[in-house]
Amino acid sequence: MQFNRTADGVLHPLPAPSVDTGMGLERVSAVLQHVHSNYEIDLFQNLLAAAAEAIGCANEGQPSLKVVADHIRSCGFLIADGVLPSNEGRGYVLRRIIRRACRHGNKLGAKGSFFNRIVAALVGEMGVAFPELNAQQAHIERVLEGEEEQFAKTLEQGLKILEQDLAELKGNVVPGEVIFKLYDTYGFPMDLTGDIARERELSG
């Protein structure tokens, strides 16, 4: 960081230029706890354990388990701040995060709703520092469960159609009309189609 830009757009040199280290909570915690990854800090260890229990899988450092543990935090805080899943704006961002977490839980073998059952662990970890999590716990759980149930129907239907289309695919590019059909007709998220394509070394 070298300058301070004022309201008139003028850049003023800082008295002491510096480097933005990106030392947020997780990275500082990793340094203090002498571990090499954010996911190894105590906060994440408890969330990973809770996610594995809710999903019904082993806790062996799977990338999908890390996604679920990470996403429960962002979803919990967004809902506590009054954001609800929707098809536009910040509500759409929340919906995408929830659905991505559900997708990764499904990859680990989750049956039925599981994401909402991790909220208690999040409250246990961060409820003292953020009391709004305590106050909103039941609401957060209800919102997540409702979204999970809705997405489960979308996912089941969309995956069947996608599997059929991929089985007939010639080459390694998913046609745009397939992606659009899934999104426009069945509500299957385009980013989720992209995730599945990348997992199979396809492009869209």
C-alpha cells in the first residue's frame, strides 16, 4: 500500500508504505497455533468434526468437508444479519453458498438435510464473540433446512438430466444449451453444472 486516495481522486503518498499481508483471523490463528493451514486451527477443527458427524462421514481432511465447514460460517452470519435466500442480490449469493455446501455434503454421502445441524457447532465456536448467532440460532437452522429441502428436489431432478446429457456428450465441452436448459427450465445452478463439469475434466 503506497497511497491514500482522497474524495477528489488525488493520490497522497502514505507516510510509511506497507505490504498488505492478508493476516486475517484464520492466518493469525494458524501462526499462533503453529499449524500450516487455516483448516488446522482449533476453530475449524471443531467445525470439521461437526460437519463430518452431520454428514455421517469420516473426518479425514477431505476438500468437500472443508467447503462445508467454511460455508456454514458465511451462511450463519448472513442469515443472522437478515439475509434470506432468494434469486437476486445478496440473497442469491447466500443461496449459491448454501447449495454449494449441500452439493459437497452430497459428494461425501449425506442423506437428507445435514447443513442446518452444524449451526449449533458454529454458535458454540463464535456465539460469545457474536451474540447475534445465539439469538438467531433457531431461525438460521430453519432457513437452512428449508433451503436444503428445496434444493434437494432441484438437485435430484437436475442431476438425472445432466447425467443423461453427459452420457451422450461427444468431446469434452458441455454445450451451452445443456447448461441453459438445466438453469432456465429446472432451476439447476450454472455454477453447479460448472463444478460437476470440472470434476470430470470437462469445460462448458
